[in-house]
Amino acid sequence: MRGKRRRFWWLSLVLLAGLVSWGGLGPVVPAAGDMADDHMRRGIQLDDLTLEEKVGQLFLITIYSANLDDADRDLIADVLPGGVVLFPMNIVDAEQVTALTNALQTEAQAVGVGVPLLIAVDQEGGPVRRLKDGFSPFPSVQLVGGAGSRDDAWQVGVALGQELAAVGVNMNLAPVADLHRVESGGVPGQVLYRRTISSDPDLVGELAGGMVDGMGEAGVIGVLKHFPGHGAATQDSHNELPHVDLALEDVQRTSLRAFEGAFSSSARAVMTGHLWYPALDPAVTRPATMSPMVLGLLREGMGFDGVVITDAMDMGAILREYTLSGAVIAAINAGVDLVTFGPHVSAQDQRVVINSTIQAVRSGAIPMERLDEAVTRVLALRVAYGLTAWSALDVNETEQRLLLDAHHQALVAVAENAVTVLDNAQDLLPLDSENQRVAVIYPSTYSHILNACWGIDPDLMWYGYTYQPTSQDFAAVETLAQNAETVVIFVEDLHQNTTQLRLAESLPPERTVTVLLRSPFDWERLPEPLTTVVLTYDSIPATHVAACRVLYGVVPARGRLPMAVGPYPPGMGVQLPEEVGDW
């Protein structure tokens, strides 16, 4: 939450022997009692809710159809949830999602507590995009890191929020505020590969906060994740409980610093990660989600009094050691306000867990004061984002609300600021199309590359190769390169597209510009002679257009590495001026 900032010089973590101190900045937020008064003024009275209605508000449930079938309706009527998370099984296209969210809200209004559902989705951009068909292809947040601008992060957040709001989604389980570290994000297949903004905690905090502010501008709740930080984990919490063995001072200056910076934005929701930090909770091996020590740090040490949301509770880090009901009750007692079910929890198991939570309140295993505190925060979140009333969206106008053309242009502008020139030792950039013959070689499936470059240089020579290049492609590229003075080749995902790598290797290195379309870490697979390398951080139409505009000097090269790549440190990027010309 936003507000006057104050200095927290210490948080006493009660250990087996002694105290551990922690210092840093954090925002001041309204106390739970103040938020309750706020609800009263708006006609949302906690005392009017039954126990079952209060407990239901603490859960984001999972449904199993794309059209809200009878089984889903029965589940909503039985458990009166605070919200729903949409997974791929619920998603077809933009119009269908709009119809589904309309149906969800209508059903909740008929059987629930009279406040709209929180409808959430994972729409990080890049490798994690639940909403695809009919939506903008949002880039990996590494691109936001490459641009390095809070304004650009805000613009991406606005566009994300507008598209989610256009289909009735009001909560985005993003952005990732974990730091990039080689342990968890430097190799394909790792859980955070291409999902992190930067290795710089200050930059992560600034840009993640900017994205949350942008989404909020569109009336969508952005959720920072995965506190206290998944970046240093070497295990995947989907499978097991990661042990993050960092010293306390390392945690303070890295992961916690990033979240602390993001909390200076309008952020009112944070997701916990299922991972154990011995430095923060040394006495008990347990996930941060279930740790009073870690959530006490978040509340008291960092001043965050917004909503704490769990990562999906059906992940291996939880279920390998705990029953689902036991874990949920422990998480609520530790300070969690909103529990998320993942895609693998059956309707019946969801009923059992929620009923177990009701019984835990009745028996005193969960104090009523803790329940009321959590419900108060969840209701206050709706008030803060104007989600206390709902009206149906016109499914037939979904495409108009999505603003896809405007968002494409906005993403091009951000991508232009992110394109990073790693090296220009041969002085090949910007391309001199007036005095040199330029050849552009690209995967033929990406017509935006040819259209964008040809729009700048109508005289360019070009060749579109099949995604897995054939012998015919190699022969054609060789001939083209012999007739050009400068060659530009676009490639991506070289860890699996080895024939694309061989195609790049076949070109004369002293005359070749290699554009890595998706992962900056593809640099490490390039042969040493290919020294003129350009990064775009993702392979979407917006980055294809931006790459051509930077290559030809239509716009200056401004991007800088958000994390180390090979010998290049964070912040590296050859800054090239804009070429003077009539474009």
C-alpha cells in the first residue's frame, strides 16, 4: 500500500537463542481496524457475514470447465469462495473467457455474499501466458529489465491490465519479483528461466512496482511473487521444498531488498513461495507460506499490511510433507489471507479443505481474530481497486475492449528501448543501407521481421529459412551471403534449434550481425568469431519490429543487460545513436 514511508531498523526474529536484526525501508499501511471502518463506510460489514461466508472469502478455488458447468456451479454454491483462478483448462479464447467470467460473477452474486469474485490468472508474459488466443503476446519481463525504465514497466502493466479487465479478470498473479540468479534461471528448463526482470534488486523493485502501478491504473490487482524470493533456490517447489541456504545479510541485500523496493509502489498483494530460508526461520524446516517468522518479517519488519496470497497449495513442496487441510490451516495461522488452489485439487478435496478450515475456526484452532483480520484485508483489497460492484461485459465487444493495435504500438516502443547491442567490434551497426548491400536472413514463420526491415530498406536482400534449416536453406544462405556486404541473421532457442546455430556459424563472422530473438543466454552457444550480437529478449511481433528499427538506426540502441551474460556484466549495452534520415 502507498503511504508515508518510514524506516524499520529492526525486526526481532525469535530464535532458539538470541535475536536477529533486520533493517530497511517499508511503506506505512492502514491497520486492520482502519480497514474495517472503511468497509463500514461502504456498506460492507464484517459482522453481517456468516462463519462459512468469512472462510470462503479466504480461498481462490479451481473450476474444471471452460463454460461453468453444473459441477462448477455446485462447488461455488457449496464453498462461497472469495475468488477463482483460471488455468489452461478454463481458457479457449478472449470471447470465451469473457463469457466465463460473466457466468462466474453471476453465479457468485446469486449464491454468495454480495461482493464480486476475485478472478485471477497467471499472465506474466513470455514463457508464462495463460491468455493467448485473441490477446496480445506480452513479452518476457526480461525485456522490461532490458529497457530499464519504470515508465516502460508502467506502460506494460497498463496494457496487461487493460486486456485482463477487458475479459473480466481482475487479478494478475504477476509480476515475478524474484531476482535472476544462475541457480534458478540461467538454464533452459529451470523454473524461473526467462521469468525474472534482472539480477539487480533495486531495478527489480522499481520495475516490478511500476508494472503493479500500471495494472492498478486499469483496475487490476498485481500480485508480487514469490516472497521471500525464489531466485536463489536450486530446487523446484512444484516438486519439492527448496532449501535456500543464504546468510541473513545476503538475503537482506538481495531478495528482500527487491520486494522492499516493489512495496514502495501501490502494491497491495504479495504471493508467498513454498521454500525454506534457514536464515529467516532457523528453528523449523517449513515453507515460507506456513512460517510465522517469515510472514512476521513481511508484516512487522517490512511494513506490508496488504493481502498475503499463497502459491498453489497442491505443489510438491507442500504435499510431500503435509496434508492439504493441515497446510492450509497452518498457513492461515501464520498470517496468510488468501489461499490458492492449483489445477490438481479436485472439487471434493476443495470442499474438504474449506470445511476443515471452518471446523478449525469453530474449535479455536484458528482464532476468530485471525480469520477476521484476513477477511478484512481481502475485502479492503476489493475496495482499493473499485471491485465492490460488478456489471456484465458485452461478449460481442470483447475485441474492441482489448485495444490490441494500441498495445502492439506500446510494446514496440518498450521493445525499442530494450534491444541491446552486446558488441559492435566490427562497426557494422547501424546498418548502412545507402552504401552497402544488406542481407536479412530470418525464420520464414516470422513475417514481421521481413516486413519491418523491408519497410526501412526496400533494397535489402532477404531469405526466409525453414524453422529447422534444411540443406537447401544452407545453400541459399551461402549464396546470399556471398553477394552481401553485411549479413543479419535472426535465430532463437539455440539450445534446441541446433540447426539454426549451424546456419549462423556458416556465415562470415566479420560481416555478420546475429540477432538472438528470445533468450540472451543463447549468446553462450555462439562461436567466438560471431562478435556483433543483438538481443531482443523475446520473439513476438513487437520485438521483431523493434529489432529492425534499432539495426537500421531508425531509433537509437538504448538497451542494457539486466543480468550478466557470459563475460558481459549487468548494465552492458553498446549505445548507438539514431541515424539521420527520412524514415
